[in-house]
Amino acid sequence: MHQTWKEEYLKLSSFVADSTEIKISSTVTRIPENCRDEFFALFEKVRIAFVIERFPELLNKAELLRHHYSREKNQLTSMLKLEKVTLNGSLELFLSDPMKRFIHDIHTPLMDLLKGSITEEEFETISDNSLETDFITLYNAGYDKWTMLALSRILGADSLHQVVLEEAAEEEIYGSIGFVGRYVPAPQIATVLSFERPVEVKFIVPDLIIHSQVAERYIALRSEVKWALVVATNPSETIDWMERKPLGDIDPNIILLYSNQNPENLRLVTDRLNIARPEIIIQSVALPHNYSIEKYEKLKLLHEQLNPVSGTFLAFNDEIPAFISAEPVIEEPSLQPAGNSNLPPLDRFRKIHILNTGFDESGIKCIVDALAVQADRGAGTEAGANPEKTSDNTTEQ
């Protein structure tokens, strides 16, 4: 039986109190070398006990995600003969060892408790809030990465390209130089799939570009579509571009999917002024109980504005919220493609496909089916073309 965090804390605080060498207060922290191993072993036991006692459900969810993400990562690594797949530090730790990431959040509050700066009740409140907030952010991001890796595997990826960008220079961030224009580098064949990104970016480029044996063309995927800082001088003329500003902030769990016969045409998702019309919009919802009507309304608006060639998919990791089932068909889109576009008028009755995906690849295959249907018609040539077949685990809005 696990000890409670307070029982473990009593052992830690007693060890500190009995030591003549350790000094921990609001003004001084001194833990001599000969005491550190035992101190930090007790310190870690408190944090582990806290997580097990107060967040067993979140820990189980995180472990399940870790399992499925690791499986997809390993399979795609083998398929593409990759050296590795890398993520940013926090997400990397969360998806490799959830407990280590959880206890990371409790380090500072526990030290503050030892110093007497906060009470036990305040420690619980601060740690609870930190863990819950961190979990939501990292779990959502991790589920997005699982979705992209699963899609890449099911699409039969046989090569990987990535666009390598340097972090934006200070004058590009704060000055008007962003309107001068910069060249977007061409995608390069990659042996490392990196989801790590600069903090400030000139352009939003795909997370990955794969060649799909199933779709028989190149597929680009991008999540976390933020604002770009610089105007691109070389956007592809084969892509339909729309004005970026009317879209506002795009939910970080939106994944945009693009396809083309040439990977160089997929190098750019959005620059400072324009965004590429996607083939498919995917919103992955890792935690359905946190999904609100407001988020759904924003997705419908984005669907209308971007008018994806093969539709929009709303993929839930668990039970679909009841409020979605009563929603009517989307009305006529309000935003027409910008610039010189050969697209016909936007379709009035485009549908959002609702998936109960979980970690079941059959839900992901529904998205692949939509790509296959569009490939039969000629990818990107028919705006407003809806998939003609859906799987049993989908509904349409």
C-alpha cells in the first residue's frame, strides 16, 4: 500500500530537522553533498506519493498515451529508417516518462513548503493547479503527435522531408522588415523527424512532409498554426492562398493536411499575410470533457473560411459530447479564396465528419479514405467535393 504524501513528507521534514548540516529556510538553502542523496530520495518519494494519491486517473491517461505514442513512433521510425523522433523538452519527458514530468511541477512548491513559505493546504492547491494545467497542455499536444504519426503510418509513408527554419531575427520580430519578404527554404530529405521549433518563426511550415504510397502523392501535416512574422517571396503557384488575418488565432490542436505531387509546393503553410487552403482540417480532441460549444463554433467558422478540399474531421479520443449531435449543416462559407484562384464557388453544404477515434486506427482510416476519394477525382481540382464514403464510426454535421 502506498504511503500518503503527508506521511512521506513527515519523513522528509524529520530528516531535515534532525540534520545538523542541512539548512532550509526562507533566506537560506544549504544541503551538503554528503546529505544530498538521502534528502532527494525522500524529496522524490513525497512528490511521487502526491501524484499517485491525488492524480491516479491523469497518470493512467498519460501512461496510455505514452504507450500508443511510443508504438507509433517505433513503427514509423522503422518504416522510414529514421535515426530518431524528437520533441520539445517538456513534451519529450511527458511522452517518455509521465511520472517524471508530473513530479517536475511539484519541485518548487515542495521546497517552499519545507521553507515554511506556504502551508500544506497551499502546497496542495498550488501543486494541483500546476499539474492539471500542465497535463491538459501536454496531453493535448501528445495526442496531436500520435494522430500525425498514426496518419503517416496508415498512409504508407516511404520518405520524409522537412523544412528547416532558423529563428526569426530581432528586426523581423519587432520591425517592419517582415513586410520586405524572405525566401522559404525547400524541403530536405530527413532522417530525423523533429517536432522542435524555434520560439519566434518567420513562416509556418509543415511539421513533416511524407510521400504516401496509399495516396500516391506527398502529404504535409501541421499543428499549432500560429502567426508568422515574415512575408514569403516564393509561395507555390499551384496552391490556393487565402488571407490569414480574418482567421484570427487558430486552436493549437487543429491539424492542417495538404497534398501535392511535388514536395516543394508544400514548403509553406502560412506567412505573414496568407495561408494555404488545406485539403483536410483535423481537430483532435484528446480530452472531450474540456471541449466546449465555443470551440466547436470556432471550428465551424474555420471550416467555412478555409473550405478544405476534402472536408473537416473532428476526432475525439473518447465519448462525443452530446451537444454536437444536434448541430445543423454548416451554412454557406463567408470567405472566398484570395488572389487569382481557379476554384469554383464554395459549396453550401460542406460537412464536418465527427469521429470517435480513441487510439483505434479505424478512425484515422476515415481520413485516409477521404484522401483516397479525392485522389480518384484529381487532388485539389474540385473545390467542395465531399468524400463519398464514410465509416461506421463517423457522423456528419
